[in-house]
Amino acid sequence: MVVTLTEKAAEEIKKSIVEWNVDPNTAFRIAITGGGCSGFGYQLNFITEVDEEKYIVSEQHGVKVVVDRKSANHLEGTSIDWGRDENSLDTGFKISNPNAVKSCGCGKSFSV
């Protein structure tokens, strides 16, 4: 598994699918994009069409998780949790990426 979701993160994703009236067969996609203050940024979104040649697919705590193959090397071993950031009052996804050598203060971008 490239990326691991905690149970808390999976519960929040399932809650969002219901609240936002998203197709229940939707997959939670994690990708890397260029940009951010440290070079790369995380992109989290829902997708409905999953091309198994383009994505690595796993099922975790009742959530279909997909990682595009281009992002997989930078995300290997990453875990995603849900909770309050200890440095601020923000609640949201907390991404722990062992491949990141530097990240910005907001935790939304990193470099390898």
C-alpha cells in the first residue's frame, strides 16, 4: 500500500461523501502537484472513474483509495490522519510523508 488511511481519516471521508451527496462508488484520490512554498503540494479529491493502469488502488476502512502512478514514488509510506493540528486551531487531514525532507509551516507542501 502506497498510502495508509487511519480509521479517523476514513470516517471523515465517508462522512464527506454523504454530506456532499457524492456517488458512493467514488474513490478518494491522493496526488502530488508542483507548487506550494516547498516545491510540491498534496492534492486530495474524489474521482468517479478509476483507470487501474493509471492508479494504484486499495480499499481501506471502507474507502477506495487511489494514488496515481506518477505520484506513488513521492508518497510511498505516507499516512493520512484526521484531527486537530497541534500548532494551530485547524482541524483537517494530517499527512505524514517519510519522503519529505522539508515542508512548509502549513504542512500542505513539501520537498524531497
